[in-house]
Amino acid sequence: MKEQLIWGKLIMFIKVTKAAKMLDVHRDTILNYIKRGTIKGRQLPGGHWRVEESSVSAILNKPIDQEAAEIVAGLF
């Protein structure tokens, strides 16, 4: 995990693979999320990507909407 000071805020960055494990998705899904703006990330000079940990945490802490809850409830 790397830290970077951006506009006076300390931002924690994690690797794409760690973000994928946290969200239980494929690493390509994380890259798609970055491209769509779902999560924030930065590309390093060597071409690798890092993801803002707060973006991933926000998704994990986001409450499920009612429609999605009903769909999930219907599966069990």
C-alpha cells in the first residue's frame, strides 16, 4: 500500500489485484471500473494501475438498493 499527498489529502493506493480480492471480482473488472469512473485509480509510468483504497471501501460500505435486495432474497 502506498500513500500519496494530493491536494492536502493523504490518499492510500492499493494494487489492482488487492482491490479485486476485496470486491471478489476479476482484476479486469477493476480496470473496467476505473475506466467507467466507478472507482478512482492512477496509472503509473510503467503502465501499472493503483486504486484508491477509499473508492473500494466506499463500494464495500454502500447499502444495497431495495430492488437488488429483492433479487438476492429471491435467490435463496
